[in-house]
Amino acid sequence: MTKLKLSTVEDEKPVKVTLTLPAALHRNLIAYAEILARASGNTVEPEKLIAPMLERFIASDRAFKKARRS
């Protein structure tokens, strides 16, 4: 089984944001959603991956945490 950085996608009240993605990034989101679906057995829409991926990125950014504390 593939060890992905995301394991679940929580469904919370969203804030609508409109953005444009490069085609390659969109293809990667689709592929990630497919792999996640195979690993978890749950279908996930690729656009629902963006928020948890950003959250994970921000949570793991030590420089951001340090700058935010000061």
C-alpha cells in the first residue's frame, strides 16, 4: 500500500475561493485522488484535496511557524 501524506479529507463548511491551476498540477491532483481512492476505498474529488494539502504544507513549514510566533 502506498503511504500518502493525506489519509482523509474532512468535510467542513467551506469558504469559496476561485483559482486557476496549471494543467500539470490538475493532472497530478486527479492522479492523487485516484491513488487515494484505491488506498482508502473512498472516492475523493480532486479539488477537495487542495485544502488539506495546503493545511499539511503550512503545518509542516517550520519557518512559517517561527515567523508567526515572532
